[in-house]
Amino acid sequence: MAIKFQYNKTSLGELGKQLKMRQTALPTIKSKESALRSEVKKAKDTARDYQQRLEALTAKYDYMVALWGEFDLTLLKVEDVVLSTQKIAGVRTPVLEDVRFAEKQYDLFSSPVWYADGVELLKQLARLGIECEVYSRKMELLDYARRKTTQKVNLYEKVQIPGYEDAIRKIKRFMEDEENLSKSAQKIVKTRQQQAAEGSML
């Protein structure tokens, strides 16, 4: 990325401001990246943990597979999923507050004995499945923000800060050269004037 500038004091001042702003912001962005990296790892670990628990519960469900054929599927359904948001290092992420179920009443005497366990198992499966999805989404959002922050850190560190420093150096050199040339020109003019003055005296 080429930084546009002019060889004058105004441009030098503007570039100095831009450089200072980036140098000041860089540590904050780096700490945000570090926090996001740690949060992504936490979210990944939690999502993996939920996935393992879900697989264990699914194995329990499969164990009762012969019985599920006679289960009344209208007994239970997910009515509502209550989510809230939580800001982590400036990123809004979802948090599962509650899973609300609609349960249909059934006759305890005429229904199979295992129905109560079956309903409880399905609730756990649904809750874990939803929790798993929420954490996967949280992980995606945090990872996306982390990648964007890493790009910004790299842009500042490897491109913009060195670019501004280089531009400032070029302007300063140019201005020094211009000043030296001006001084040299003044000396030449002064020398000629003195020579001319001495020549007219003779």
C-alpha cells in the first residue's frame, strides 16, 4: 500500500499524526487479538465437550431404539429457544438462556412405564443439541473477529507503520536537502555580493 504524501511540512505533520495513531492503537489491537484467540479456544473446547456429551446421550437414545417405535411423537416439542447476547472482546455472541418445551399430557396408567424417561431423554438431547449449535455459532463469530483483528495487526505492523515511517523519512531528507541547498545558494549569493563590493572598491 503506497502512502500518498507531498514534500512539505503540512504533509509531514499529517503523516506524523497518522503514524502516532497507529502506534498507539497497535498494542490495544494486539491485546484484543490475544483475548479473541483465547476465547476461540475456550469456545472450541466447550463445543467439543457438548458434542461428546451429545454423542453419549445419542448412544443412550439408540440403546432404547426398539422402544421408540411405540413412542407418541406429539408428546414433546421445542416451543421456544431463549437467547441473549454477550460481548466478548467487542464481539456480540449468542448465549443460550433457556429452552422451553411444550409437553402434552399423557395417561400414566395406559402409557408405557418408560415414557417419562423417554420424555426426559428427549429434552436433554434437544437442549444439548441446541447448546452445541449456539457454541458452534459463538466459535464462528469469535474466530471471524480474530482473523479480522489479526489482519489489522499485520496491516499496521507490516505495511502502514513502516510505510508512514518511510514517507516521513523521505520528507525530512527532502526538506533537509532543500534547506542545505538554500543555505548554499545564500552563501554563493553573499560571496558574489562581497566579491562585487570588493571589485567596485578597486
